Amino acid sequence: MASLNKVFLMGNLTRDPELRYTPAGLAVASFGIAISRSWTAKTGEQKEDVCFVDVSIFGRRAEVIGEYFSKGNPIFIEGRLQFNQWETKDGQKRSTLRVVADNFQFIGGLAKRPADGTTTKEGTPPDMAPEDVNLDISNEEIPF
């Protein structure tokens, strides 16, 4: 039987990314995003629903997110769902569903300022536009 596990999400970070490293030295960034959906009910009333999603990303991409993103910044995520289950010390079963991001895109420019505090008109550091960030992507990995 065929299967597919692929998600595309665009939303805003709900907290600053937490960047840490595994014992082997692999960078891991964890953060949450909020995805909003607005619609008009049959009564004409405007409604809004927000979905909160936990995200993890690894390697150089994790370091870039840790350096340039902060709470409130918009982001586009491409990844897969991962389901984790465990049992607490008191015997309760717990589970969580999160997104493991394979790739991301800046939406609206870079978020944080460089150490000297200078930025361009768009809010990006003068010496680094989003397309200049090296994410270690080879041409074989690009799906189009």
C-alpha cells in the first residue's frame, strides 16, 4: 500500500526557537507555530480558528532558524508528521504529534538584527539577504 507523509504550513512563531545540540553535535531547533483560518459563518459573522503546532528541525537549518527567527515572525515550513508515545513515571500514557521540518522559507525578510544593529530598509542585515543563507541544499534535493 502506498503512503505519503508530507505537510506544508505557514504561520507565525509562538515562541523563540530553542536551539540545542545532540551529543554527536547535531543542531536541533524546536519551536511552535500558530496557523490561523478565517471564514464567514452562515449568519454573516466572521469566525477565526487557530491551530498550534510544535516543530523540530535539524542541522544547519536549525542553526539558521535559531539565529534569524523569534516569536511572532512568519515562516513557511515543509516537512512530515511524527507521532511519539511514552509512559510517564506514574504509568500514564502520553503522546504527541509534531512536524519534523525538512525545509523552510523566510516570509517577509530576516527577523533578527546583526550584532552591530544595522539593517536594510526591509529589515534584513545589509550583508545577508534570505537567498544568501547557505542551507547546504544540493540541486538533487530541489523537487522542481
